[in-house]
Amino acid sequence: MIKSPLVKLAADPFEISLNDFYHKLQKTTRVIKQVLLDQSIISGIGNIYASEIFVFSLYSS
């Protein structure tokens, strides 16, 4: 039986709780952008959105 590659996808950013996301971040030592691009941790965030998150956090006040 062949498993679908979609089984490895994590929850969408609008579906995952902040607590679950926090616990997933605690389990890794990778840099945050690599974690955001890892579809097994959180799905749907591509390079452009990961970059925009950083720009927003730098320039928001």
C-alpha cells in the first residue's frame, strides 16, 4: 500500500493552536525561517510569507 505524501503535511497556519506551534518550535534547533518553511511543522508558509513575517516584525511598532 502506497501512502500519500500529503500525510506528512502539518496543520494550516489558521488551524494550528499557538500552544501546539510553540511545542513544535521547542523540539528543534534549526533557525526560524527553516522551521517556517518545513511543511511537516506548519504547512502553507512559503518563502515569500516567511520573509514577510520577518519584515513585519522588524518594522512594526
